Amino acid sequence: MRNAAVTGHPIGHSKSPLIHGYWLKQHGIEGSYIAQDVPPETAETFYGSLAKHGLVGCNVTIPNKEHAYKAAEKLDDAAKTIGAVNTLWLDEDGVLNGSNTDGLGFLGNLDQILPDWDNNGNKAIVLGAGGASRAIIWALLSRGFTEVYIANRTLEKAQKLADHFGPNTIAVSWDTLGETLGEADLLVNTTSLGMAGQPELTIDLNNLSKSAVVTDIVYSPLQTNLLREAKAQGNPSVDGLGMLLHQAVPGFEKWFGVRPHVTAELREMIVKEMGLT
Ligand code: NAP
């Protein structure tokens, strides 16, 4: 029997056991996926001895993603560039591999909901310069976007990211966002604005082309103010729940040997469990 887990501290809130539990049952796999509390002080040691803990791999969430990055013996391109690991697995030689699947989750969601979204153009605006934005910028560059504008309340953080990701990324001030909007083929919110308990994200989308795709990685609530405004303007829009579901796919495949699908039934189950609206 192969066992995997989601690890972090605290871990009780994680929806990953529901997602992986659904796929284990759907595919009739005799395996398990549990939530395991791993305090940051012991995280690196824990990840360095997964087999001793009876695990073939795990997901990693707050606050352990950098610890997992350090513990991994082999990192893929996404993990290296993003600088954090959310998925670990032991390969056939017992080597601990690390990846960051958030960017793939972002792409998988858009590919599923709006299959031609990346034929729309090659200029994107990313709102936010926190942890999640790194995965989104990596994803957009990997899909061939040639101009990725990063707008953040704290401009220095956007500039630091632009320096890290290179000449196809441009830091822009939050105050001049209105002008930059006119350039965009894709607008994505990676700030925590709009999330339940946080202030709404309120930006004037007037300058945005009607064909620009608008997406939010905030998924609680499902319909953020940004997505409502985009719909009202007639822009194609995609919510962030699919990213959460799609980021889980590569880990399940590594641990259990089957590539699972993000189905409408899975989405409905999570929407119900989380009470999303
Ligand atoms: P983070 O590292 O804390 O970054 C927060 C970002 O929001 C920063 O850019 C911050 O700007 C900005 N921000 C916060 N309050 C603001 C305000 N009042 N006005 C303007 N900007 C503000 O958070 P994160 O880990 O990147 O996560 C961001 C969001 O993404 C969360 O809602 C999270 O749930 C969501 N997320 C979703 C998925 C998914 O699978 N769909 C995956 C990961 C994350 P400053 O730099 O100026 O502080």
C-alpha cells in the first residue's frame, strides 16, 4: 500500500485529503492520503526521512515550502525558479524529488476552462508580488508570454521579482495600473485582495480590451469582485478553484501511478465541502 500526505503547520484546514481521497476511490487504488502536522522546526528532517514515516511522497504547505526546497535532493525547473516546493516524491532510486505544481495548476485550469486562452496574445498583467505570484509568472513565461507586467502595492517587491525573472518581466506601479491595463491580453490577480476576510480588489477595468482574459487565483469566494466586474464588461473570466484542483494532479500521478482528472463532480464536491459561493 502506498501512502502520501499533506504536511504543514497547522494542517487541519487543508482540502487536499478530500481531493486525493476522491481520486483514490475513483481509481480503486489501495493507498492512503492523510493530513500530517509537521512543525517548521522539524520539517527538513521529516522530509529527509519520508520512507521512515511510511510515505512515498507528500504535499507541502505553509510554512514549510522553503524547508522542503532545502530537503529535496533533486528539483525540477519550476521548483528551482519559484524557490519553493509544494510536492515531494521518492523516485525508484530512493532520491527525494521536489516540484512546485502551482504554476502547472494555474495553466491546467485555464487550459480546461478556456482552451484557447494563450492564443489570445502574449502580454499579461500579474497583480501581486507575494509567494503565489512567483508560480504564476513562471507559468506565463513557460507558455511564451513575452511581456509580463508585475503590479504590486509595494513596488520594490515587484522590482525584485522582475530582476529575478529577467527581461520579459516589467515591474509597474499600482498607481499607473490603469494605463498598463490597455496593453493586457490576460489579467490575473495573485494578491490576497478579494479573499474572504480581506478588502475587495477594486480596479477600473475600463481600459482593458474586451477580449482580455481575466482570472483570479483567490477561490474563496469563487466569484470575486474582479471576476464580477470582468463579466459585467463582457471579458472572458476564470475563477481560481480549478488551480487548487489541478495543482494536485502531478503529485497524485507520481505517488500512485495514475494521472487523475479534474472532473465536474470533484469540483462540485469541493464547492459543497468548503461552502463556496
Ligand atoms: P502573500 O505572499 O501574503 O502575498 C500577498 C500579496 O497581496 C502581496 O502582493 C501583497 O502586496 C498583496 N496585498 C495584500 N494586501 C493588500 C492590500 N490591502 N492592497 C494591495 N495589495 C495587497 O500571499 P500568497 O501566498 O501569494 O497568496 C495570495 C492569494 O493567492 C491568497 O488569497 C491565496 O489563497 C491565493 N492562492 C490560491 C491558490 C490556488 O490554488 N488557487 C494557490 C496559492 C495561493 P504587498 O507586497 O504590498 O504586501
